[in-house]
Amino acid sequence: MSQIQEKTEIVRIDQLTPEVFRITLDAPEIAAAAVPGQFVMIRTGNSSDPLLRRPFSISQTSNGGLIQILFKVVGRGTGLLSHCREGEKVSVIGPLGKGFFIDIEKNPFLIGGGVGIAPLLFLAKRMRQKGLVKDPVVFLGAAESSELLPLITDFEALGLQVHVATDDGSAGHHGLVTEVLNEVDLGADCMGYVCGPKLMMLAVHQYCRKLEYGCQVSVETSMACGMGACLGCIVPASKGGYVHACYEGPVFDSEEIVWEI
Ligand SMILES: Cc1cc2nc3c(=O)[nH]c(=O)nc-3n(C[C@H](O)[C@H](O)[C@H](O)COP(=O)(O)OP(=O)(O)OC[C@H]3O[C@@H](n4cnc5c(N)ncnc54)[C@H](O)[C@@H]3O)c2cc1C
Ligand code: FES
């Protein structure tokens, strides 16, 4: 599918923590075309500074043509985005990349860490809409509860079983979300859908391999173009050579890529 460039209006911006923001954009064409796991490239400044657009996962779409992005301020681009106000326009290209494959034969569980939770909400909603697959069990991890609370509410509103872990113990298990995963018996024939810090995704990949579960991971790389032109996003492939995270991913079967930490 070809990507769409839209000049989108910021409908709403919510600050969840000093560093984490949720932004809602009016992007009807992108909302209509997107599937969970795909991303958009956003021009974060008004001019050519910064020159490159920044990639963000689509965290929700609505029938009314809205898309939502959850982002953490880590540098110049995300800093500029956090200072945007409702009513301002931003240029967005998307939907980009290959999203999650919903395997209807397997029992799903979703596991996300920090802002990596973003695409999993879209995925959970799509699984619910389709009604083809069993309800997923959800595992959410973050540094502190304020980052998580609005998201927990969104997942619980779907009637899903949600397990929570925080680094500071302010909500759920005090520790890593993968520790909670290890304590829950998910049964046989599962598929993990994973997005978050690399070490967390590696731990889930190893867990799934041990239990003979399927595992799909959404990888984060640096991306200059987001559409196959620059090689900035390549990841070593387990069959040899490289794969482009921007158009062959960002979602891969966890066995397809070489895990370099
Ligand atoms: C497919 C994809 C989806 C993404 N989805 C989200 C999302 O939903 N929410 C979100 O907050 N972020 C997401 N990211 C990461 C986001 O794109 C970066 O945080 C952003 O580009 C940083 O821009 P900046 O100008 O603020 O920081 P820069 O000034 O470019 O960089 C600041 C610091 O952050 C580091 N950094 C930059 N990009 C990344 C990255 N991709 N991974 C790790 N470290 C990085 C740099 O090395 C540097 O140390 C995604 C990335 C990809 C590839
Ligand atoms: S980001 Fe340019 S080729 Fe993938």
C-alpha cells in the first residue's frame, strides 16, 4: 500500500508524565489505512530543522479519522513535538511498514514496556473487533505508574486481563514485566506480540523459544527515511544479510533477526 502524506491538526495533547505525552491527530486517510504495528513519520519542527522526520507507532485509530501517538521526550524532535499546542498542524507520512500478523490459531499475549506499549493498544482493539482470536492476556511494564495508568484504563475498558509491573513499585509488581510473565501460566500454543526495550524483547523471545510459542517483535532502529531509501534501519537477519526495519518490519518473527545487544 502506498503511504499518505497528510497535514494533520493536533486535536489533543495530554502530558502523562514530565517526559511522556499522548498526541491525537486528525488524519482520516492514515487512520482508515493503518493496521496495528505500523508507524508514521512526523515532521516535528515547522521548518527544515530538524531535517529528518521522526518515526512513531500508531497507538490507536478511531472511526472518526483520528490517530493517536504515545511518545517520550528523548531529544530535539520529541522535545519540539511536546511543545506543540492543540490546533497546530503537523505533517505526517504513513501508515508505514509491516504490522503484526494476527495468528488466529494461537492464544495471544501482548507484552509492552514504556512507550513500547503504544502499538499494542491498537492491536488489542483490532483483535477484539475481529473477534477471530481469543482475548489476549496483557502485560504492561514501565518505570512508574503515571506512565501507565491511562493505558491500563484503556486495556481494561476492553475487558482484558492486564498484569502490571513498575520499576519503582508504584503499581503492580515491583520489578520487571518479564518476571510477571514467568509467573503466569498461559497454557500451550501461544503467540507473543512484543514491543519495548531491546533487553525485554530478547527475554520474551527466549521465553517463547523455550515454551515453543510464536513471538513477534516490533524493533526500534534509527530511521532517516522510513521507506527503504537510506539503509539507516537495517537489522542483521538470521538467514544472513540484513532486513530493513522500515518496510520489511518494524514487526518481525523474533526468529528472523539476529539479537545483538
Ligand atoms: C518504528 C519505530 C516506532 C517508534 N515508535 C515510537 C513511539 O511510539 N513512541 C516513542 O516515544 N518513540 C518511538 N520511537 C522512537 C522515536 O522515533 C525516537 O525516540 C525519536 O526519533 C527521537 O527523536 P529526537 O529528535 O527526540 O531524538 P534525537 O535527538 O534524534 O536522539 C536523542 C537520543 O535518543 C536516541 N534515540 C533516537 N532514536 C532512537 C530510537 N529509535 N531508539 C532508541 N534510541 C533512540 C539517540 O541515540 C539519542 O541518544 C519509534 C522508533 C521506531 C523506529
Ligand atoms: S529508514 Fe531509510 S531505508 Fe529504512
